[in-house]
Amino acid sequence: MASLTHFFLLSLSLLSLFASSSNAQLSPNFYARSCPNLQAIVRNTMRQALAREARLGASILRLFFHDCFVNGCDAGILLDDTGSFTGEKQAFPNLSARGYEVIDSVKTNVEAACNGTVSCADILALAAREGVFLLGGPSWAVPLGRRDSRTASQSKANSEIPGPSSELSTLISMFAAKGLNAREMTVLSGGHTIGQGQCNFFRDRIYNESNIDPSFAAARRANCPRTGGDTNLAPLDPTPNKFDNTYYKDLVVRRGLFHSDQVLFNGGSQDALVRSYSSNSVLFFRDFASAMVKMSSITPLTGSQGEIRKNCRVVN
């Protein structure tokens, strides 16, 4: 798996050129002189975090996705609420978000080496990649040079982040609003090959839907009663700590955990692509890396916009 991901890193370096063409101020080499050990610091810190709890790889990937879908990849999701400021952390889609302390640790280690140089937005983008890579997934050249927002939007977080009960048409339109096409939506949904889901997000599916394998529904019901147990966890696929294409294999046999997962394979426009990913992990890894580069370049703050936060949780 490692040799495969190294191949992707080499071949996908060209993808960064695409990202840079859409915003010429982003570049994988942005910190080559100002913080040459940045990527090693991020990887080492993430490796330590995942050694303690492998699920954190999925948690950080989710943080990054939720960040990019609200005002672009600007680390707005990391800002704490204060008496005079309401951020995104208490928005409904983010109530179960986790991993903030990992980003704090990465930031502390980066600041020790390169004080006041690297944005929290770039740290989050790099940490998301490392979480995927360290769990066996692909790597890619992350375009860098984002700056941190001085604000956040709880209302946009509540309305612009796709939910676990979303229909296929809703997913396609919500991703399209961010410049991502249906293929990119389907491959980014493959991030659900790692991590866990809470009972309250899949209860309706396992009790009320017909497009579900009966034995799978019965197994999930054992830990997700009709009432209570809202925060009980179930794996998003059978290998929640391994980044692979099992997620798509599950969809083909009606074992998607969330409604928004199974709608990708339900007699609709994405069925053929799901089948392709289920039988071709190389294709899935390639497309996932490409889509992550594109998503990471959604309306970044660059140049003199925003700031470089000293503490990812508060504006300077």
C-alpha cells in the first residue's frame, strides 16, 4: 500500500498545478524556505495522534471537509465561541465534530519550529492528508498559502454542509455550489471508508428503509435502539481504521450506514461509478486525491487577506 501511495504522490503532483491555476498564490512549495520541515512535523504529530486513537484520522478529515464547505478552507471551523462571537462549532452538523485538540498539537509543534508563519488553514489541510495516508490511503501534493479567517458563520454551517439524510439530488447540488461535480461528490463520500457514525444519524435508515440488507440492519439495531442511545457508534464500513474501497463494496450490497451513503447506489446516476470504485481501488485512490486537491482550493484567503492565527481557536 505504501508503494502505491508513493506512486500517487509522484503522479498527482501535477494536480497541484491545477489548484494553483485556479488560485496562483497557492503552491505546495509555499513554505519551502520559511518552514522547510513543516510537512514532517505535521506527519509526525498526526502519527502520534493516530497511534493513540486511529479514529482521529477520520475526525480530522471530517473537520477539513466541514471547514471547506463554509466560506472556503479558512480554518473558520476551529474558532471557539466567545461572549461576543458565535462560530461554527455549535452548528448542528458540527456538534459531533472532534479532533480540535489534535490540530492544537500540530499548531504548537509547528509554531515551535516556525513561529508566526504557517496558517491554521494550511495545518488542517495537511493534517487531513496525513490522516488519510497514515490509515493506508493515498497521498497528494497539498497546495499551500491559505490564510486564516477572522470570522465564521454558524448559519452557513447549518445550511451548506450536506447531512447524513441527504438525497442524491441534494448532494449533487450542494457539491456543485462549491464547484465540485457529481463524480467528485461520489469519490469524496468515500471518505466514509474510515471512522464511526452516531446512532441518531442512521436510526431512520436501519428501521424504516427498504434499500438495506436485512442482516446488516439487524446488526446495527443491536447497538442503536429505536429510542435512546443517540451517541452509540457504528463503523462506517467494516474496516473503519483502514482507508480502502470497502465503503463502495458495501454500497453495492446495500450496506451503506447513512441514507446519504446508500443513495449513491440506488438505481441512480452514480451507480456505475460506485461499481467501478468497488472493484478498482487504484481508480478510487486517484480520484479521491484529485478531488481533495480541488476541494482544498475552494475560495481560500491569500496574500494580505485574513491572518496567520497564533492560536487556532481565537483570532489574533
